[in-house]
Amino acid sequence: MIADFFEEPKKLTHPIAEIMKHEGARVVFRYDKNSITAVKLIEDISMQAPIMDFSLEETKIDDIIRLAYQGAAQ
């Protein structure tokens, strides 16, 4: 999930979602959709900082393949 905030959030945390990138007022989160819904994640994050806009992206196939090979190599 990509969240654009009204201003740069100083500190964001979430017990399930991982912050992948934080650039100014834009933060990219990664989460397991079997552990939390996007709606719940947005609700939780918006309690910490007001969200101006957000978008959802599916995991790219390249990332899935890379993770699969990394897991097999371990």
C-alpha cells in the first residue's frame, strides 16, 4: 500500500505492516493480506497521521519469484 500524507509523518509503526520506503509525505507499506485487510491497515495508520490519499498494488511476479528462490536457497 502506498500512503500519501498531508505532511511528512515523523513516526509510523504498525505491528503487522512493514515500512518499505519513506520519502517525505509518501510511505510504502508491505503487509500480508491474510493477516490484515487494507481497510484495517488504513484505519490503523490514519490514527497516527492523517492520510491524504492511498493506492494498493499487488506484489509483482518478479518479487514473488525472488522470494521463492531465496527461500529455496536457505
